[in-house]
Amino acid sequence: MARRFFLFERLTRYGPVEIGRALTRDGQKGYLASCTSDQCGWSADYTSYGAVCMAAKGHRCRIK
Ligand SMILES: [Zn+2]
């Protein structure tokens, strides 16, 4: 989970995946999708909200 982006504000979620606004340390904005399932650990960051939503919807969690 040690990514360049860190969660700034929670926005919404799709199933186990949370979407939030993210910021880098140097102030760049982005969006972060992060699976809340402990054993999954999937996360991805994007520069647009549309892209992050697509990624979150497309995530197939290995943990059922
Ligand atoms: Zn997952």
C-alpha cells in the first residue's frame, strides 16, 4: 500500500473497492481505488475520476 498517492478524501465505493481523491506529496491530484479486503491489497491510482471508476468496477477480488 506504500504508493506515491495517499488517500485524501473518500468519495464512493463499489463493492469492496473504495474510491477517493488522492494527493501526492508534491501536491499533484489524482484518484485512488483501493480494495478494502485485507488479504487482497489491490490498489491503483489514476488521474481522472472516470478511469478510477472503471478500474474499481472491473476489479475482481480474489478474496470471496
Ligand atoms: Zn480485492
